[in-house]
Amino acid sequence: MTIRVLIADDQSMVRAGFRMLLSGEPGIEVAAEARDGLEAVAKAARFKPNVILMDIRMPVPRPAPPKELDELTAREHDILLLIARGLSNSEIGRQLYISETTVKTHVTHILQKLGLRDRVQAVVLAYQAGLFEKRADAQ
């Protein structure tokens, strides 16, 4: 079985180096290369690699966050970040000095506004939208 690899890095020399190293290995095929995150996503869909070797800090890795995030209140936004950090409803309540019932109400509103099925989807959306990075930039 041949392992198909997609190499994604914004530096052409790095891509060339990985291609040279991997191409010489038996059972490994470099299926494609990408210069940025959007190109990596497109080529992954097109070439169906088994493995993606990707620099995590490249220009354009992330799509624009959904506009529905703007509909969240400041409190809902804070709760979404705490959900994404893995806190339970009771832990969120203790941290924000609100009742667990109030947290549950906010979580329900967050899921409804964002069109999400559950907390897992909320966590994925928070990471995909780069909410943690934006929070760090604002501080």
C-alpha cells in the first residue's frame, strides 16, 4: 500500500525539502503540495491524501468565521470560549458567578443562534473560527 502525502507550507524551500525526503522513501508518494491553508483544503479534497504534513502557521489556514458569531451576546461569547476550553456547565457557572440553569439557557441560545447540534460542534466552531487567537490578540 502506498501512503499518499500532501505537503502544505508557505515556504517553497521547506516544501521542496520534504518532497525530496519523502519521495525517496519506498511506499510514500507525494500526492500534492500547497502554499497556504485554503490551497491545502482544496488539494486535500481533490487528491485524497492519507497524510497531510502541514505547517500550522501559514497565511490563509482558516475560513472566515460564520456571521452568526456576531449575533452572540458578550456573555454568550464568554460561555462559548469556556465550553471550548472543556468546562462543564457547573464549572462555567462558578467561574462567571451565575447559576447552572442560567448557563444551560445560554448554551441553548448559543447552539440555536449558531445552528449547532451540540457542544462538540460548538468547540469545533470556536477553534475553526480562531476565537482563542482573536482573544489573545485583543488582550
